[in-house]
Amino acid sequence: MSPFSLFVMYLLIWWVTLFAILPVGIRGQAEEGDVVKGSEPGAPVDSNIKNKFKLTTLIATCLWAVVCAIIWTGAVSWDQLGALMGIKVTPK
């Protein structure tokens, strides 16, 4: 795999992981009973984004390492992944 492929794969895994982690542990202002005037009652009291970025990076790095290991060992190739996603792979 090229370094660019590794980088793109990491970015994709990182963003998907971030969007999975963002709603975890969020409590809205209405739930806390402390709605700031002029704001949405469902707005988070504290998003804790810094810790979520750290957790996202940790989880994404572990997932990325697993995916890289699977591809490097040959258990699953890029061609097989493409076929699973329905992408036509032309033989070389």
C-alpha cells in the first residue's frame, strides 16, 4: 500500500469513528434544566470535544492498525474489498 492510501484510509476511519463518538455522553440544556436564553434547548451543556478527539484518535488508530494488518497479511486484498462493495475489478 502506498503512503497516500494509508493516510486516506486513516482519515476515513477517523471521521467515521468521530461521528460515532460525538453523541456519546451528551446531555442537552433541557435535560439539565439550565436553558440559556436564546439557545436551542437540545444544545449540549458541555460537548467535551477535546476528550472526544483524543478518544477518536485512539480508537481510529487501533482500527486502522487492524485493517492494515488484514490487508498486509493477505487475508483480504483490495480486489476482494472492491468485490464486496460491488465494484467491478478488471484483471491486470
